[in-house]
Amino acid sequence: MKSTDVELERLRIRREARRAELAAQSRGRGEREGRALCLSGGGYRAALFHLGGLLRLHEAGLLAGLGMVSSVSGGSIVAAWLACRYLDTRRAADESFAAWADRIDFRASVVEPFRAVAARDLRTWPVLATAAHNLLWPSHRIALLERGYQGMFGERYLDELPETPAFVFCATDLTFGVNWEFSRRRVGDYLAGYLREGAQRVRLSYAVAASSSFPPVFGPVRFEATPGDYQRGHYQGDDAEELRSRIELSDGGVYDNLATEPTLRRYREVLVSDAGGPFVFESKRWWLQQLMRYTQVMSNQAEALRKRLFFGQAESGAMTGVYWGLTSNRDEGADGYSPALVTQVLGQIRTDLDRFLDVEFEVLVNHGYFACADALWRQNGWISEATPAAVWPYPDRANETHVRRWLRRSHARVLHRRWWGKT
């Protein structure tokens, strides 16, 4: 990304924030309605952190009122899981998501069954099986990743998902450089266009695979559609048909790791769960490390702009926003893990799709739960007197001395005890 591109992106986000502010002043807040939840990327680490946040949202009675769940990468894994648990455990085909959320034991129905999901290694076999030819034919590795997701979500299609909330799985359109959406309502983006009715029956596992195909481990996903399958595409250049015939999709976090793109112009209440780790201050000397550092800096800049847009709209009154993050600043005496443990240990846990141990599962769910609880408590009006007090989902994992010992190698991607099945 050129420096001029970064400046243009900054100006665009400022214009959008100002436009939203003026719209809120001229129309009032009544035209925005509904509540959206955004789940960031970050592999299984993100999925488990979000799962803890979802548990607290359910306790607070806020899960049932969601109008949209927007997600990228690891957030898309847990969003798809939530949708599938609703479809699998509803009492009847006409039971709404809100009615289902109001009656279930969320921990027993959603959280605990995900333990077996996080214990599955979706990364190692696809990488080893395609190591010799992945750069030439990345579709083979993506197919193996999708097969792993099929084992989680079954042979489901996007049109089977509930109408409310709308589950939106975001990917990055590498061809046009914008956010691509997979949902029941539409598939595509505003430049390429959206698939015509009848051409958009897409498997849920495919959507999640595209959303979580993090580079460079997983190459881009080629989206198989003809130019005639699209409609309402804004791009009308001479090469439009050629470009639309070669749409390639990558991890949604490449464009917007907070998954806020589908929500900020429409919803009155936007909740963001951000499992992104801290930006590490360091100096790189080897040339390949230096190249990777350029990418890290640009990604950090793009995410910072997204956060400014979110908080800018919230401060202007265009919408009400609640944000909690993996390494958010919290008071020293707040419930949950201490800021030191969060920064030094939890923020360093790998963002990957290999096997996560039971202790990693439980610690991350604990942390996401209390991060969400703290954010809701800070924001007036989100916690009612009827909301139960926050308590440790897994109290046996509350001792920080033990957590440091248990997770001392959780940052490692190879030669870890999880390879030998130890918990």
C-alpha cells in the first residue's frame, strides 16, 4: 500500500464520520435502528475470546435483540457456530433466534460444545499436504480448509441461515480491493456487484473458509461465477467482464479486521469484540523480517483508522457504540485478569487454527467474558438491575500464577505440548 493510499483512506474515513455526524444532526437518531455485533479476526484465539463475550451478552439479555452479526476470520468461525447451534437446537422451524436465545442455557448449548471444535487442528494437515505446490495451486489448500469447516457446520447453505439476525461473513475482494459479503441476503460487493437470485446458493463452510483464508498460509479463494451472474456493480470499465470473471477472495481481516464495514451506516447500536493483539514495538534487521514489518505497520494503521471511525461516530451521536478488546485498557481492580497478565500472556497467544488446549479454551473464554462485562458496565444503560453479576465461567482458571505457567508456550506455533495431546 502506498503512502498516498493510506492518506486517501484516512480522508475517506473522516468524510464518512463527518457525513454520519451531519446526518445524525439533521435527521435525528431515529432513522438508525437495531443492534449489530461485530466479531474481529484472529483464528481460534479470537473465536474463544468472542465466545466469552457472547456468554456475557446472553446473560445481559442483549443477544436476543441482535439485528446483525458481522464477522471476519476467527470471528466468522464462532458466528457460523452460533447460527448452526440455533438451527440445530431450536424447538421448531418457526422458533425465532430471539425466542431461542431467551430460553437456552447458553453455556451448555453453545460454549461447551465448541470445546471440541477448538480442539481440531484445521491448519497443519492442509499445510503439509500442499507444501510442495501451494504457491502454484492455492485452491487445493483452501479446499482442505473448507472440508474442515464442513465437519463443523455440516452441508449448510447461506440461504438456510435466519433472516434475523443477519449473519454476514466478510472477506476481502483482492480484485477490486474492497469488502466482500457473504450473507443470506446477498453475496458480493459494491464494485463487482452482487449475485443475481438463483446464482447465490453458497455453502456456509465456503463462506467461512474465504473469510478466514489468512495470508500467506492460505492463498486466495477463486470465486467461481461468470460476469453475467452479477448485478448492480459500480465498476463499469472496459475490463469489467475480465475482472469479474477472476474474483479472488482473502481473509476479511485484510480489509477490515473489526468487521464494522456492514454496520456503521445502518445500526443505532454497534457492539465490537476485538481480539486483535497489541502492536509490538521492535526493530527488524533481516530483509524478510523487514518486509513483514512493513505489512504489520500498514495493517496497524488500517485498523487504527477503523477504530477512529467507530469511536468518531459514537462520539458524534450518530450511533451508540460499545467496544471491548483482547488488550483493552482496564482498571487494575476490575474483575477478570490483571492488565499485566493480559499484556504479557493473553495478548501473545497465537492467532492460528491449530489445536487449542482445554486450558487455553477456558482462559480465553474467561477473558472475553470479563472484557465484555467491563465494557457494558462502563456504558450507561446497557446493564439493568435484573442482569446477574459477572462471575468466572471457569473459576479453576482464575489463578494468575497458574495461568502464566499453563500458557507459557501458547504463543508458539510448533513444538508445543498440544502436538502430543497434553492438556
